[in-house]
Amino acid sequence: MLYLVGLGLNGKGYSREAYDAILKADAVYVDTYTIEFPYDISAILSQFKGKKFIPAGREFVEGMKFIEGAKKKEIVLLVYGSPLVATTHSAIIKEAAEKKIKVKIIHAGSILDAVAETGLQPYKFGKTASLPNFPAESYLDTVKENMKIKAHTLILIDIGLKFENAIKRLKDDCKKKKIKLRKIIICERLGLLDSKIYYNTIEKIKEKRVRAPFCFVVPGKLHFFEEEVLKSFAE
């Protein structure tokens, strides 16, 4: 059996079901490719004495060779947040199905639901975009599509991209694409005790010192309640 286990957004965000899966696993891999953990994961791992946790980088995860072991053993892949937010993990499920290997998904909190802390209503979000850590503006096509239907846009940020570089990219790319952004939302370290939310123009918000993980939200048409909540994050 292959287990894709979500750890949630902080060191206490995983479920009892996740705990039990780790406890009985023959091998446990920790996905270090799709996210840089914003907390000390060793605090979780230390609960399982004698259990070996193997870091799984990009080549390992995308290579998917570890799936073969799940034919005869209990294999766990630990993922920050929810195990199915990254498309890489969906590809793992497909690969396992082709090899006739059973897969168990253990869900947890993710940025997709935590972003509701902004006051924006979840059902008013359109497609999610990703700002890559290489030059590309195509993510803004998604923003444009959402703008047409007055929907909000969540923009995820690639691992390794610092805030000052990401916000500059957003500003410059919007200029190239002729997109006018009045105000944006920055979500910093949602799910952690030191999380913060900012709501302002790019010019004012770019001066903030924002730590990873963070994401951008481009608001669509705001309901009066959404607007009232957002005002509390304006600085």
C-alpha cells in the first residue's frame, strides 16, 4: 500500500490517521521538493523512535521508483499541507494505478482552504495560478480569465523565490500584460502562529518583509463583507 500523507500547515496539523500510517510504515519518505518546510519537522519525526525518514527531492519524487516498494510493503510519502495540491502527487496516483498498487490519501489542511482567513469567500475563487522561479508571464493569463468572471485568483509561489523578487516580478509582468492591479493580498505563513495577511497596493506592500511560505491573492469583485474584512488587513 502507498500512503500519501498530508501534514497540514504546522507541526500539529497532521491527523491521528496520519500518525497511525507512519507508525506502521516500512519506509517513510519526506517530500522536500514541492515545499520548503516553514517549521522544524524533526519535532514530528522524533515521536517515532527507530523510524527512518528519508528526504525525497525532485529527482526522487518525479522518478517515482519508490512506488514499486508499495507492492509488498507499506510505503508513506509525507507532504506539507494537503497531499493533492501539487500536480506531482496526482501523477504519483496515476502511476500507482497503472502498476495496480493501492493508494490511500490522508488529507490535511492546505493553502486552498487557509486562504479563507483573508475573508474572501472560497467559492468565489477562480483557477489557481503559479508564479514560477524562472522568467514567464503565462500565469497572468489565469488572472485575466478570472478577472473576466470577477473571480479571485490565488497565485502560488515557486519554492526558492524570495518575496522581494516575487513582488517585483508580479509588478513587472502585469505591466507587460497590461493588467492594472489596484490592491493585492499577501498571505504569509498561514497556519502558523506568526502568520500575517496584508492588503494594499503593490507599491506599499512591496516594502514589507515577508517570509516563506507566502502567496498572492488578486481580488475579484468584492462582496461588502469581504471588503470589510480586508480593510482590517490594510496597513
